[in-house]
Amino acid sequence: MVSRAAARMAAATPAIAAAHFQAEADPYHPSHNPDGFINLGTAENRLLWDLLEPAITAPRRRTAADTHYGLPHGDPGLRSAIAGVLTRRWRGPVDPDDLVVAAGGTAALDIAATTLCDPGDVIIVPAPYYSAFAEDLTARSGARIMPVPMSESDGFALDADLLARAVVRLRRDGHTVRAVAISSPANPHGLVHTPESLRDLLRMTTRHDLDLISDEVYAHCAFGPRPFRSALDPSIVDGFDAERVHVVWGFAKDFGLSGLKVGVLRAGSAIRPAARALAYFATVSADTQALLRDLLTDDALVARLVTENNRRLAASYEHLAARLTTHRIPHLPATAGFSIWTDLRTTLPEPTVDAETALWQAILRAKVNVLPGTSFGAAEPGWFRVCFAQAPDQVGLGVDRLAAAVAPVVTR
């Protein structure tokens, strides 16, 4: 007989996953399948393969050690190479022994939540939030996430005061609040948090005896004027307990290698032994680790990947933003990540989740995948996440399809 927990997980297919597989089963191709799906719903980096292909497909020498069991929390050589990359990005030394390598960012988030929370404990998240937090942080840990809406008038910027008031309210009502989880840069709206807002957040978590989980998988994807700053940047974490800051990073977004499923958790000292133990259930193959270890030791390639990633993301973003503007579709400006937070509220006949779902289905029937805002904890129906980390001409065609699907609703 299936356990209640397993049955619950099997029944709860996230919208982000269901829409992705629907689109990927019938993908657009300009000549082979021009009527196929254009996938602007999945935040997958498809801009770097020409740079990656020589390194990924080249013959490579392996030793017997690369075929044997290794440390469950990651090969020392790979962790050392990752520490070098993160040291440059976080602007402060990263100890390889603090890192836990796991089978994807999802596994890293799951490990962080499971080591911090008992079933029923609460993790608060500023909303809108990365939709998969709802599964990644709760499915195995038994924790619950509580969205806290940020202010639309401030562009949904991180507001520690709003989070603090939510903590007080939840604890007053008898809930055990353990942590705050954020995406930085923010997903879905592409905002780079200011150093001041991150320090305010750490001040709040310290005052309320909370841990911070900072999902920084877009750390190298800030293409606007404001540079990315990690929650573990020395100038930000100075004066606070860095051991209560747990950062997730990975190869999916920054390096366009989502299918390799390699994530990293920089685990604070209190949870590190348990995090290493849980990594036993989410290990990465020795060959994949060796491949990434070799890739990261090529400093010239890494530098080029980071530079080109930002340049190409900026170009695709500008193309998408301009096309949305041409079609008079309101949206928030983004400076990082892979997506634009797009406002279709005025196209809804009524401000309900059912109306948003009906609009989403109409857009899907037009063979373009975007994701509805309620999946991201939007306070009002009608927001949609539109992704752009792929060829600009394909992005443009997808927006044209989106506009055509929405137009009949607008004029109805």
C-alpha cells in the first residue's frame, strides 16, 4: 500500500512541470515543426550550447577513480573548483568543505529545508516566489511555506518589515516559523536585491531567530546596471551569523547545463553534517562530477561563458521587452534571470483564479507556453511569467502568438 506522503507527492504535479512536458513533447522548429510549441514558460538557458559543445562533447580521459564510489556530498576536486567560482562571485572566500553537491538545485533546496525543519514548521517566502519552492521546500521535509506578498508599488522589492510582521502574526497564531527562503536574483520578476535590502533581511532573521535559505542559481545572470550581491558577500553578512545563511547554487542557469542536474548547497555548520548525510540519496554520478571539474578548471572558458551569458541574456531580454511593448502588454522591467513578470490582469473578464486559468488554457492552445502568476503566489490573478533565455527570433514569435491569443479576450 502506498504511503500517504508518497500518494500526496504523486498527485501534486506542479503546473510548471506539467506545462513544460506538454510543450517539450511538441517543440517548435522553423522548418520541421512550425506549428509546434514555443516554450516561454520554462526557465532554461538555451543560449550557450555553441560555447559548451566543444568542452562537453570532446573526448576526455578518465581514471579508475572516476568510476568508483566517491563522497556522497561531492568529489573534493569538484567542490574545490566550485568554491573558486563562488569565491569570485561572492567576493569572499568559500571553503570547499562547506559545500554539499547534490543532484540539482531541487535536491539542494530539499536538503536545506529537511535539515532545518520538522513537519509542520513554516518557511516564509516573499511573493511572488519561485513556484517550485512549494514542492522543493515541503515535499519531503513536511514543512509549509507561507507566502508574504511584497508591494506592487515597489515593484515587489524585498521588504524585511513585511516579512517580520508575518513572522510575528504566525507565531502569535501558534505556528513554528523556522526560516525565510528567497530567490536572489528574484524569480519570477528578475529583480536584483539591493545590499541594503539583504542586510535588512539578515537583521530581521537575526532578531527573530530564523535561518535564511538564499536560492542564488541566477548569480551569474544579472545583466542590468545593478550588480548581483550574494547574501554571503562579506560586506552584507558582516555582523551577522553567516552559519545561519544557507545558499543554493547550480550549473543549470549560469552555465546552461540544466539536464546534468548538479546543484550545490553551502550549508551552515549546524546543518552541514545532516546535509552531507542526506546527499547520500541525491548523489551526482562520478563521470558528471569529473566533467564539471574539468570545465571549471578552464578559466578562459568560464570567463567567456559568464560574459557571453550576460550579453546574450541582455539581448534576448531587450527583444522580449520591446515585443511586449509593441503589443501593448504591460510588464515589469527585469535586470536579471530569465523571465519578465507580465501583467495580463486587464484581459481577465473577472479577477479570479478560474478566469486566469481559462486565459492560460487559451494561450496554451495558441501553442505558446507561459506560466500563470498564481503558481508563483501572485496576490492577484492575471500575472504571467514569460521566459526569454533562447533565440530572440523564437522569443518574438512566441510573444506574437501570446498577443494573438489574448486579443480576443481583450475585445470580448
